[in-house]
Amino acid sequence: MLTCLRGGRVIDPATGTDAIGDIYFEAGRIVAKPDGGAPVETIDVSGHIVMAGAIDIHSHIAGGNVNTARLLLPEKHRAIRARLEGTPLSTAKWSTYEIGRLYAQMGFTTVVEPAMAPHQSLQTHLELAETPLLDTGALTILGNDDFLLEMLRDGESQTAINDYVARTVDATKSLGLKCINPGGVAGFKENMRVFGLEDVVPFYGVSSKQIFQALQRATQAVGIHHPLHLHMNNLGIAGNIDTALATIDASQGLPLHLAHVQFYAYGKEGKNGFSSAGAAFAEKVNANENVSIDVGQVMFSETVTVSADVLKQYNSLTGANPKKGAIFDGDANGGGIVPYAYQISNYYNAVQWAAGLELFLLVKDPAQVFFTTDHPNGGPFTTYPELFALLMSADLRAQMMARLPADVLEQTTLPSIKREYTLYEIAQMSRSGAAKLFGFTDRGTLKVGAVADIAVYKDQRDKAGMFRKAAHVFKNGERIVKDGEVSHYVTGRRLHTRPSFDKAIEKRLDAYYDELYGLPRTIFDLPAAALPHHDAFAEVSCRS
Amino acid sequence: MSNATLDGAPIAIGAAYEHSARVLAKARFPLVAGLGTDVAGARAAILLAEKLRGAFDHLASDELLADVEAMRSFGMFTTTANEARLRADVALFVGPGLTERWPALLERLALGKPAHYHRNTPRKAIWLGPKRSEGKIQGLEVETIAAAPETLPALVASIRARVGGRPIALEGAQAKRADAIAETLKAARFGVAIWSASSIDGLAVEALQGLLTDLNLTTRFSGLPLGARSGAAGVGQIAGWMTGFPPRTGFGRGYPEHDPWRFDAQRLVESGEADAALWISAYDGEPPRWSRKDLPLVTLGPKGASAEHGLFIEVGRPGESHDSLELAQEVSSFVLRQATKPDAAPSVADVIKAIDAHISENAKC
């Protein structure tokens, strides 16, 4: 059925569009305005903003660590209302079903889970398969695994590393590589409690820097669109801006994505020895086109931190609120789950909040910076509407700043920044730029031929309200949200990329698993055919 | 080919599905229990419980929740059997029956062989309260400490106290022994404690986690829990992502509520709060423990199991009769178990789907 969204303000940075216009779609795709013949269904969206469905590039929504957070904190997610018809479990808080519903209501149609351990990939995929309404993808974690570290220790060729990387991404059906405190998590198992960029992993004699550089080169060599997605060393520590700047200096001019960098934008100024280095970080990003970042904004709220940086998470246990946590020394990475409450009256939390906003506002190219709260680490993804509103209004920020501890404002440049994001820039960050970052050619845009994932918002002064409840959301051309409520479920696709590799690596891995674990390698294989909705995989092509 | 009986007499499978749907849909508060099944079966069962606005529980929830409760009230350190195999220089076994719970345990840990890391450091093993037949590891001397399960929490607590340099009430040889164990644990580089909540209680699990917490102040020490029978650990995970909660969760209000007392299947049946049940035990055909015979009951079990009363539908054993996804103890992750003796018996998921087809969405709304 041909449908027309008539008379809305169409904002589509991928095509340079910001104008009143009509969008047509049929059979799940955006189509050109037909020659004659009225569309079967016309929806008047005058007074509304029309954008492509939003893409979240980094949100911990699935996998063993996320599930541990659910089981660790039953008191934090008591359900309070019955679900609507046709949407089973959609009000079960923190469930995969609720995640799908809440994202869809905000006009999000694609979400990337950024931390899938190769040996745990089946659970991540099981959870993603059970997350309705969204297309999803994942990033595979390497960088603390024995096989890679041994290759580096033994000085093996980059070609061999490339084959291993490509094979791992292909076998775990992901969109690319994530590297989390490279070497640091392995080091923690040998009782290292801090681990920096130049630190050397016990038994392997390789530094953190060498690990991420090798993975960066491999990602490029095998044609994975998404740059290496790096969670750097020293997360959350005062003065860690030095680590971040040194990491960028070590990035070899190759594409590199730095995750939740707010957590690395800290100096040691002020009487508390903790200050925002957001401005210095942003300046560095502006000078290095090869680097993209997502912010990991802190939003004042109760939340839980979920990370495969086990070393950092162990160190965080002392600040747990409520006072409990789970530490999992898994194969290679594992995870640490520590509840936390960000408070506006807390000096450190307020500096974190300010540093994140400085990063958003001082990085000049919206295609280099992405909104995230590193859900749930800086705050839940449901705070995005408030975050967008803060970016769009200096007044709103000033109101918030008035509530911070007074000495915070001496340790941030935020009060001097008047920039306000436009809707176009929000769309660049959350649609066109995000699509480009992963090599998605069929989404993040309303161009003809794109998937008809469309979000329509009622234009209003209250930007948070506008983004919280989309007026209409279409997934593959099917309406799934009206007036901010999900009407029914549709099954999303799992997006993945398939870099090619020399199959000889599999024989080598067979021997390796047999020798080291006494297990067949295939026990860790992702049995895609056995998954629910196993026909819902969709390939994102590699760079040629 | 499928077999079904009603009160012991054969019944056509189509009629069995219809009968099941009638029994469950007309109940005021139906129970989906047992849950001895794989990923597909557990998903289907939990969705059915939600649709019926009933409750779900697992037959080994007491054990599953002993671990969950220790985590959510205190915290938890865990690792995998793989990491223990590669890295553990000290293994602390806690409680009896570990090798019964997981027969391949000792072979998998391979403690008699050098670790992948610290290759030249001999490994050490301590076993608190083994069964008489347990506590031997090929190629490795095991220090065994006799202890009855009910004394384990105090024993673990005394070791914890000595790790922290705090005084204990024990004297003489017992105090010396606690000191010696504490020293061994503190000297570990990467120690692993192995326990099963099937043989030690929640208090012992929490005491053990307290010990691990203190050990990690100066060195590394983690824990390897052995999951309870009938896929309990896996069902706990599945329930977690589907509802946010482990089993013993009810949907009476149209949303999940978790309460280990309120939604205990045994209690719900004995008290009369549940007025019908779907009992699933696809691995072992384990019968429910409740004594009520008048409860309208639908049982899903493997060939050979049978229900004296109510409806029985035969299902295939996961991983034997049909391919199955389940949480594997040997790798602490979900894996595919390929059918070892494929046959045409329906899976739990197949049967629930067939029953569900006869239950309308609005039955309970």
C-alpha cells in the first residue's frame, strides 16, 4: 500500500533536506512521488517534524552482563502497570520487550549493543532476537583474549591477525570490533589494579597500545565499515585526559571510534583534584578527523553500571549504591555490574555532567560526535529526550547549572558556551552520521530506496516532550507507534557484516581450542539457524 | 508421533491439546511449573504464563534462588570453568556432592595438569566438607576438611575472619587449621571457589562470597557455581531477560511480580491459590512434590515418565530427541546441543505452541 506523509517539515541531513515536503513509502521502502494516482493512505503531518528512525550507536541492551544487572537489582525495576493488548511483557521493566517498546516510542528504529564477548555471543543474540520493534546489531569484543595476545607476543603477521578478526566478526554475526581496556582485563586477573596505555600485559609482553593498534589495522584491512570501537584505559580516573590524548596520538591516522569519552575528560584541577577536561578533549577531536566519539553523557538518575572493563568495575565497587555488585572474570573479558546513583548535588557527578555537555557543544563536526549515555552507565537511554533538550537550549543548561554545587562551575567551560543544536544537527548525530559510522546505506535517511523507518514528532517548544513520545513511528513502512504508544510488535532484523578471511584460521582455532580448553571450537559457534526469528539476519556489506 | 494419556488412558493428541488449553484457560490462577526445559521451551512457557496471568516457577528454584539471593543481597564473584582450568593456582571446593552435580567437573578443571598461566607453580586444592567418596583429584593432593553441610557457613566464616586477621572462637588444632587455610587462600594468585547450591544453603553461599570479597582486597579469587538440575541456571537467565526476574514470578496484575515465597509453586498448590498447573520436566520426568491430587494438571515429560492423574503429553528430551539451546555448565554460556537420538517426539515449545493456539489473547483480560 502506498502511503504519503503530507506536509511535514522533513529533516534529512543525508540528502541535505530541511524543508516542508511529502514522504512516500510502499512495501517497506521510501519511494519517489508517484506520477498521478492518489496514494491509498495519506497522513497529514503538518506541524510535525519528519525524520528517519533514529540509530543508537552504543547502548548496552543485551547479553550476560546486562542480564546480571536485571537479576542483581530486582528492587530497581518493579513493574507498575499492565501492558496493552498485543504487546506481551512490554511493561516488564528492564526486559528485552520493554527496551523495544521504549526505544520505539522515542522514534528509534536501530540500536547497536556494543559489547558481545565471543564466547557469550549466543546469549546476546538470543536477547536481541527477543527485543521487538528494533533492528539491532552488536560489536564483538577482542583485545583481552589469549589467542590474539599470543599472536602479538609471537610477532605474527598482520595478515594472520586480520584473518582472526574477520573470522571472529563473521562467526559471531556482528557489525565490527569493540576493544575494552585492551590488556587491562587480562592484567586484572593477574592482580593489576591499574592499567595504562603503555602498560604491558603479564605473560604476553605487549602493551595496551600495541593491542588496539593491531586491531585498528585489522579492522581497516578486512573492510569492516565501523572503525575499531575503543573503550580506553583508566576510565573514570581524575587526570585521565592524558590517557585519552595519548590514545588519539597513537591512532596512526586510521579511523578510530572512542566510546563514552565523557568518562575520560577529567583533569586534576581544583581543590577536589577533579575537573572537566571536556574542552581539551574536544579540541583534540577537532584536530583529528580520523577520530569519532560518543559521549556517554551523565544524566542525574539512579542507574547501574554494566561493563566488560572488569578492572574498572571492581574498583567501582566501593562506591556502589546500593552497596552490592557482581564481578565476572569471564573468558577473555567478563563483566562488572555495579549500581550507582548520579546526583546533582554531588561535585564529581556534576563535573561529569558538565564535561559531557562540553564535548557535545565544542566538537564542531556533528558527524564526529554521537549522543549516548552509554546506557545504562551514564544514565538510562530513556533520558535521551532530556539530553537533546539540553543540547538545544542554553537557557535550559543555565537552569541546570544554577542547581550544581557552586565550585563545579569553576572547573568547566560550560557556562561560557552558548551554542544550541538545531534539529538538523540532532538529525545528523542520530540519523545520517550514525548510519555512516556503521556503513548503513539503507537507513538513517529518507532518500528513495531507504528502509521506511520513519519518526514523526509534533513540533513543540518542549523538545524533551517532543522526542519522548513520537506522534508516529513506522518500521519497514508499518505503523508501530501512534501518539507515543506502541500498538503491536514487529520483529526486527539483526544486522551484521561478513568480512572475508582465509579459512585456514579455522583449522588453527580447532587445534587451539582442543589444546587449551580441551573443547571443540564449535561449542562456541553461533547456531544462527536455531535462534528465534533466525531468518531475520540482514547483511551490511563491507567496504570494497 | 506423539503419546498422550488422560488419567492413564490414551487420548488423541489433538484432543489433548484442546483439553490442556481448556484446563489452563478456565483457571483463575494457573501455574506453569517444573520448567525443566531448554531455551525454546522456557520462552514458550513464560509467554504462556504471562498470557494466562498465572505464575511460573522452576523445579530447582530453591537452589537457583540461593545463588541469586546471595548476589542480590550481597554481591557475587564468578568465573568460568575455562578460566579455572587455565589460571587457577588454588581451588577451594565447598560442600558435598559437587561431582554428582557435575560428573565432568574434575576432568574439566584439569587441576592435576599445569595451568596455562603460572605453568611452573604447583596447584593446590582444598575441599571443605566433601562426601566420603569425593575429594580425590588425579595428579593432585587435596586437603580435605570434614564438615557437615550445616556447619559450613561457620567454617567458611572462620576462614574469612582469619583472612582478615580477626579473632575466631575456635581453638587449638581447629584454629591452626583455619589459619593455614586462610594463608593458602591469601597466597593464591588466581583462586577459584567451587560450590553448588544443590548441596550447600544460601547462608553458606553468602559466607563464601564474603570470603571472596575479602580475598580480592589483596589478590584475585573468584567463584564457580554449579547450576542446579533440569537447566535451572539457563531458565533463570531466560526469565531474567524476558521479565526482569528469575522464576517465582507471577502475572496476576498483568505485569511481572517476583516474590520467592508468594510464587513458590509448592506453596501455591498446597494453599489452593493455584487452581491448575502445567508441569514441565522434559529432561528427567521428575514429578511435582505437592501432595494434592485434585489439582487439574497437565504434565509434559519424556517417554517413560507418566502422570497418574490428569493429562500427560510425551515430549522429547532436549538435546537428545531434538536440537536444543541451553546453558552449558562446561563453558558458562548458552550453546547448541545437537540431537543425539533424533526422533519425532514434539519439543516442549511445540506442545505449548499447540496448546496456546487454543487460548485466545483476551481469555484473561
